[in-house]
Amino acid sequence: MRYIRNILNSRFKRNGNFFMQIHTILGFKPKELKYYKKAFTHRSMNIRDSKGNAINYERLEFLGDAMLSAVIASHLYLEVPSGDEGYLTKMRSKVVSREHLNELGKELNLIKLVESKIPPGQFGDNIHGNLFEALVGAIFLDRGYSYCEKFIYNRVIIPYVDIETLEGKVISYKSLLIEWCQKEKKTFNYNVYDDTGNDEVRHFSVKLTIDDKVVAKARATSKKKAEEKASKRAFFVFQNKMSKMI
């Protein structure tokens, strides 16, 4: 009997701690903890329900992404009555960019709640944004649209959505550079190669050429990061010309 009591007390303590952590993050009481537990379950746990469906946060990511887009779109539509479809779409993309969602997830330290068989140090940066989206999805399932909207306003819109600031924000320097080159009919090329440095972590270097002239070089731990870094440096070379496209 004592053994059973200890198990129940242990479960109550775990759920109680989790409830308080979620309550603090949300700013209101969750009703069904099962949604939030799922929002922080990594696929490496390999858990399935009675029907064989995977239990992890990936499907909640999809739902949370949709809710974020809907609430942000509604806010921008009302806030900027003069904005056309293209403008509103670009502004929404800046708010829900992967970089920004990762920052939000890090700020809330959501990774501390993850149940996983993978060490935290082996996660990529995108897990922070993925968890934030999954959390939003869990809120919608638990408390409905109004609470979901309230959370997004308090955690995203009020502290971060300033129209003037967003208008000058660049989501991807590479995308901006490619768009500019295509508009100006310029040729460009990212020459990426393995870096032969002595770093413990593998690095890649890139030379960015525009009209056969090297305009920027960069080095990073992935090809994508190296290209983005080189594009950012190229942006400042052509800033006066490219700024009109932001």
C-alpha cells in the first residue's frame, strides 16, 4: 500500500510542478494538462496512443502555426487599413519568421519542459520555435480561440509588433539579395565549400559573387548559415539600392 501511495504522490508532484510551470508561462490556468504534455513530448520518446498514432508535438506545431498566422493577420488587417495584400503578407511573415519564433521559445525557456531521449545540446535552434508553435496549438485545444488570441497578444503582438520597426526588418538577407539581383538582372552565385580549419565542429565557407565579382565571404557551421551571413554582408555593400525592397 505504501508503494502505491509513493507512486501516486510522485505523479502528483510531477503534474503539480508541470501545472505551475505551464500556468506561469500562460498567465492563466490550463484545464487539460494532456495537451501541454503532448506539446513538450519529442518524437524520440516514441510514444503512441491506443490507435497507434504518434504522441509528440509535431501535429500541434501545424495547429499553432495556423493560429499564430490567423491572429497576426487579423491584427495587421485592422492596424494597417492602407496595407494591400502583398504588404500584409510580408509583414505577417516578419512576425512569424522562424528566427523570431525561436527567440520567443528561448525567452520562455520552453526547452526545459521537453521530454526527450535526445540530450538538449543536440537539438537544433529550430526546436525553440517548434515548441512555441506547439504550445499555441495546445492552448487552442485546451481553452479555445479567445484564450489563444489573448496569449498571442500578450506574448507576441504587444511586446514585439511595432509597424515601423517591422517595416525595416529583414527576414532573410539571402532572399532579399536574390530578389534584388533578379529585378536588376544581375547574375549571382554562392560558391560553398568545406572549410579545412581546425575547429572541432565542421564549418563551411562561401564566396558570394555578383556579376562575376566577389562581393562577400562568410564562414559558418552550415551551408545555409554561411550563405545567409554572406548575403547580409553583401546587403550592407548595396544597402542604398536594396533598402527600397524591404
